[in-house]
Amino acid sequence: MDRPFDLIVFGATGFTGRLVAEYLHTAHGDDPSLRWAIAGRSAAKLAEVRDALGLPADLPVLVADAGDADALRRLVGSARVVITTVGPYQLHGEALIRACAESGTDYVDLCGEPGWMAKMIPLLQDTARASGARIVFSCGFDSIPFDLGVVHAQHEAQARFGAPLVRVHGRVKTMKGTFSGGTVASALATLEAIGRDPSLKRTLVDPFALTPGFKGARQPADHVAAYDELANQWTAPFVMATINTKNVHRTHALLGHPWGRDFVYSERILAGESTAGKKRAKQMQRQTNLQNLLLAFAPTRALLKRFALPKPGDGPNREQRERGRYELLFFGETADGQRISTRVTGDRDPGYGSTSKMIAESALCLLRDIDRTHTPGGVWTPGAAMGMTLVERLRSRAGLTFESVES
């Protein structure tokens, strides 16, 4: 594919987009073969970002508005892969993703909006397959560490036991840092969309909402406090399970269900052992239920958007990002009861520092490591499109670890 740019960062004037551009410069700026550019709706603001970050003075700045379909078609037609951090995607993303699907341009985003993704998958699949575009959703903290955590656990189980894990429990052990302003804005946009179309609630609660035509085994109820016999701890609901579980099941479906059509995946937060763990899990459940109740109330959402929540362009400073970290555990079991555990860690705060590295390396993985014979055009997850190849890239470049641990 002979195009002027290998990679374009769309939304580079936003907080996360700036971090992606900065990371590409610091981690890959010495690679003369990488032809990249930054893009957004204001040439002046893009030039300011380029200068403030110390990017090369000759780094191209490209102008296109998220609502200008013609400009976006010209933009994506000049690149092999586009990174977009411009969300909420359900409000600002359709024109760009359509342009990529039609132009044969690979695409990666940070989407954690299952309603929009469920709409885009059938809409774009045939177009992307015909053009050769690899459309890959959810290339940040939602859902790469969880999606690839399961892929890694299954890879280790096959190597050790010669059999898949028929159930995996993804558990958050540590998460120090904040969700991004974009993630918050996406969540609020989803709640507003449900207000307009209550049927979207079914998509949010359906673990197979992103696997059209397939409904697997009944999945665990992850909205209440519960004891986990694989982890030997009490657990509480995890807010991001709503999107991550759907991506894990979509990865499994895209791979052809190698883990069994009755595969079960659960995702929760570890709360501790014995009575203290049970008490903490129930407290966390009550907090989650109260937050959900308040967010369902439109005046509360309006007040939060105005006064309390981070805006999409806001975020923590460098010191806060570098102090952040996360640790996830995946407990798996085969059909005959053999068990394995995997640990995934990240060395920056999940919503910004680690996410900016993950999406950049995902784009480069598509660009450099994954040919279209292995992953042809279509709508993908990171786990299905790049799998263990992306695991190795994230290990070597992005500060993530994936390792087997003793159960």
C-alpha cells in the first residue's frame, strides 16, 4: 500500500492524543522509516502541540474535522493506519471509521462503548473485508490487558496441558490511577443514549452483544458481591466488565471458539479473604449500585458534567501518570479441573499513561507485525487480530508484563 504516511494520530490536540504523539516521538522518534503525522480540526492548535512536545518541526499537521466526511476520506486515504482518540465515538466517530473501512485503511481506537460497537460491527464488516481495512476497537485499558490476559492464559494452558481453559476469572488486584475524561464522557453519552432508546440496556447487559449470531453458555452474574473459589477471595463488581467481557467473547468467536462454545468468563475486583473481604466486597457493591442509581438520574449527570468530572481534554500530570500502575490476575480451569493463573501488570496509570502506549503499539503492530494473510480486512478485537504477537510487543516496549504465576 503506497501512501504518504504509515500512521496518523487523529485528535492529537486532545489530552490522550497528545500523549500518544509524545510517546511515538520518544519511543520511535529515532526510526527514520516511520512516516507519521498528527491531525485534528485546527492547524494552529496542532502546531502548538508539535512545538510544546518538542516534535520535529517538519512533522506534518493535517486538518480534518470529525464531522467532515469528505475531509476524513482524504485524510485516511493518505495513511496505512489511523489512531483515533476522538470520542465519545458514538457522537464523533462514525464518519472516520466509515472512511477507514471504505479506504482500506487500518484503524485503532479506545472505544469502550458497546452499543456503538454493536451497531458498527454489522455495518462495516463486509465493507472492511472487501477493502482490506483492519478495524480494531478497544486498544487501551479497555480492553487490551483483559482481552490479552485471557489470550495469554489460554496460550499457557495449551502449552502446559494441551487443552483450553473452559472458564477464566479475570480479577483486578490493584488499580492506581484514574479513568480518562474521554472514558467518563463515553459513559455519560451511553447513558444519554439509553434515555433516548431504552432497548440499548439489553446490549449493555448481554455478554454476547458483540458476537452477532452466537449466544454461548450462561455467564456469571457479576453485579453482586460473591466469593470466588478459584481466587479464594471475596470479589466485587468491576465497572469496566461491561465492555471487557464482550470483547473477550468476541475474540473467542473471531478465533472460531477454540476454548469451547460453553466458555465462561467473569471479571471482578478482588476484595480480600474471610469476613473482612466479604464486608469490603459488599461495601463496594453498595457503592457501585449507588453510583449507577445517581448516574441514571439526568439532573445528576448534568451536574457531574458541569462541575465534577474530568473533561475529555483534561487529565493527570506526568508525575501522577508515572506513579500509577495496575495488576490483574486471571484464574483459569480446564474441563478436567487443571488450573493455571496469569498475572498482567502495567507500569503507568491505566487511563492515560498505559493506554497511550498500548494504542500506539497496537497501531505499530498492525503496521509492522501482522500481515493480511494472518488478519484480513474486517472488524476485530486486539486479541483476535494480533494476539500473542501484540503481547510480545507490549512486553518489550510498553511496560506491560504477562506471566504465569503459581495458583
